[in-house]
Amino acid sequence: MKTGRLEAFSNGVLAIIITIMVLELKVPQDYTFQALNRLIPKFITYLLSFIYVGIYWNNNHHLFQIVEKVNGKILWANLTFLFFLSLIPFSTAYIAENHFAKNTVAVHGINLFLFAVSFNIVQKTALDSECKDSLAAKVYKNKTKEIISTSFYILGIAISFLYPQISLILFLTVALI
């Protein structure tokens, strides 16, 4: 199968994820800046999660621009990735509602870790279906970012119970590298 159907389905799921996340930003009943200030934790988590979803949409798009065909393994790997990514509205709301409490930061970090790992599986599965000398295989050969990102997620999850703010900085750093 050509990659277009998988891309269209993935784009639809990602659009729904972003829509669900933005619906968590309720308009305050009061029209004061103080009322808006109470939304800051929700807005920050929405912004960060939006960036993550955007990054993975971009990565998925670029991957399937150079992969020529999709097989059953790739479809299931992509569905697994979309499953973990679809949990981002939950972990985003959970962390925002509880003002960055330690366990909420850990749950959010676990979610980030799981969809990062699942995307790496999509990438590996897609590249394994291509010729080892293909353009796709050459482009994605470097695993440095994957190793750094995974390490930062694991470290962030581990220290979230002591220093949730540092964990959030580590999670943000992954998005920036």
C-alpha cells in the first residue's frame, strides 16, 4: 500500500488530539487578568504538548515522504504510536489540573517516553521494510538524538518525584534538540 492512507489517518488522529487539548482551555467566567493567570499552568502544558504533537507530526510526515510502501507491520507500529500519542490530552490535563505535582509530572514523562519509543519503533519498522541502502536508511542511520532523548525521558521520570521542575526542563530540552 502507498503511504498516503497511513499519513491521512495519522493526520486526522493528530488533529483530533490537538482539538481535545485546546478544549481543556476553558474561557474564565471573570474577565480579569487574575482569572487569566489561573489558566497559566493549563496554557503552559498545552503549549508544550502542542509542540510535542507538532514535532511528531513533522517527523511522521518526513519519514513517510521517503518510505515508499506501507505493510502490516508498519501499520500496527504506527497505530501503537498513535495510541500513546492519543494519551497526551490526558497527561496534559492531568499535569495542568494538579499544578505540576510530582506524580503528574512522572505520568506525563512516562507518556512522552512511550510515544517517543513507539515512534522509534515505527521508524525502525519502516526502515527495515526499505532496502538497507535506501535514502531512508541513510537519513535515519544516526541514533544520537534517539539515545539522548530516551535518556532524558528516563532521567526526567526518575527525578520527577524529587524535582518536578527539573524534569519538565529535561522534557522541554528533548523537544528543543
